[in-house]
Amino acid sequence: MNYNQKLKEKFQYHPQIRRIAQHRHLPKSIFCQIKEQRIMREARRRKELNRRKHSKPGSMPFVSERKKHIVAVVK
């Protein structure tokens, strides 16, 4: 590990090494979970848009993503 670290330090200005080092590395399981969540969120959004498109105008009010996740308002 020390040897690898020293190699990274030595060649840190090489374009290919810099490109690899600037990427964010995640464990594969976490990366795949994030990808799956993104797909599910897009599917929900697409389904809501289709429902809105094929329903009577004004019957489905538009609610922003931020307001959907608010459970209660404390006064």
C-alpha cells in the first residue's frame, strides 16, 4: 500500500493518473444501490408525468420533489 501511495505521489501530474485519482471511488455494492435508486426515482417521475398527461387538466396538482418528502410542519 505504501508503494502504491508513493507511485501515486510521484506520478500525480501525469494526465492519466490525475484522471483516475480525481474520480470518486465507491464500493461496488454501494455504487449499484445508488444506480438502482436513481432508476426507481426516474421511473416514479416518468409515471407521474404520464398520469398527469392523460388525466383531466388541473385534477393532479404539481407537487415539487422537496415538498413530497416533508412529513409534517411544526408550528
